[in-house]
Amino acid sequence: MHRFFVPQLYNETMTIEGVDARHISKVLRMQPGAQLQIVSDDGVSALAEISAIDSECVTVHCLEKLAESHEPAVRLILAQGLAKGEKMEFIIQKAVEMGAYSVVPVAMEHSVVRLDGAKAAKKVERWQKIAESAAKQSKRDIIPEVQPVQTMAQMLAANDCATKIIAYECEDKKSLKAALKEAQAKGALTDLLLIIGPEGGISEAELETARAAGAVPVSLGRRILRAETAGLVAISAIFYETGD
Ligand code: SAM
């Protein structure tokens, strides 16, 4: 369901104006009778139905107040290349605090850490407990799943999100912001797979595998971030852009 912000709820009839009105009428081509979610600046949300629409102003009628949710509208899955030592614990804890829906530890070609079999299962069990306690402290509505350790190809097959972004340290043309804008214009910012490499970076073969599955390579800026910093910077920028 598409969400739009209004300064305040809760009159029976509200208007959405400006860029959002143009997006609803011209891009989403919604018609009177269509339903959307409106959220006030202070986080109260309601289900609403469009009663009148033109390119400058959309009038909506509030149907019901929705239970308060702490979940982002965008389902973000973080696919993190296996990193050394306690870095994975830090990344999982912070990603869950910030609102990630799920985390996938990915065994990448340049990962120094090698995990398989019982050792991998034990690690995932520990990471799941970290996700659980981070979710509780952040008042999440869900406990994000830490998926089993997978290769890039397995992870892509199991997480076919509408938008896939791979942060690639050698990318110098497309920014994360530009990729998000394109996804938003296509209405594809419902679920997003974010791929981050390990300390040794992403191999060319992995980049091609991701690209072939529809992932867009993006830059996170002109400085190279550490493996444990990159995902958190990207998640924070994504949720800033989506208003989550
Ligand atoms: N050697 C450092 C370390 O020990 O952590 C740097 C690791 S960096 C290569 C790890 C991953 O972070 C990359 O594969 C990429 O996914 C992401 N990353 C870091 N800086 C980036 C940037 N400026 N643009 C895009 N991705 C970046």
C-alpha cells in the first residue's frame, strides 16, 4: 500500500498536495475509490480512500486509524559479505535497530572467514539471538530473520526483491540516491535487497552474478567505507530517502 505524509491527522477529509499529488495522479495513476495509507508527521497513520483527484490536489477520506507500527514501509534485506571477528554481530545488531527486515550472511569470494556445516549453523543461531534482542530493544513489531549462510547466487535466488542494489566500491557513476529515485518512480520501493561486500570487497564474478539478477551497482560516495560501516550508512540513507 502506498504511503503519503500529511502534516496532521485526523480530520475526516484531508488533502494531499504538491509533489505527492502529482505522483499519485500522474505516476501511480490512482483514481477515486483507490485506497492509500496516510501518515502524519507525528507518526499516526490511517487507511484512506481517494474521493477526488487532480494533478495538484488529492482529496482523501479517512476510513480507519491504523494501529501504530514501528516497521518501515520498505522491506529491506541486508545481504552482508561475511566479515571477520565480531563485525558480523555489530552489523546485525545495528541493521536490526535501524529497521532491516532480514539479514543474509553471504559467503563471498573475498571473505576471509570460511563458515560451513555445523559451524555456520551455530553462528547463525547466535546471530539470530542478537537480532532478537536488538528487535526487542528497538520496539520492532517483528523479529528479523538471520538467514542461513549462502553464496551470492543462492542468496539472490532466495531474495528476489523488487529493487536490488549492490554497493560496489569501484562504481563511480551511479549514486545510491539516483538508484532509489529510479526505483521510487517505478513503484518498486516496496522491498529492497541491499548487497554489501566483505573486507576484501566484491569480486567481478559476484558483481556480474548480481547484475544478471537485476541488481544495480551503486557508489556510497568517494571514500571507501569499512565492511561494517558501509551497510549501516546505506540503510540509514535509504530510510532517510523513503521517510522510514
Ligand atoms: N578494506 C576495508 C575493510 O577492511 O573493511 C574496506 C572494505 S569495502 C571494500 C567493503 C564493502 O563495502 C564493499 O565491497 C562495498 O560493498 C562497500 N563499500 C565501501 N565503500 C563503498 C563505496 N564508497 N561505494 C560503494 N560501496 C562501498
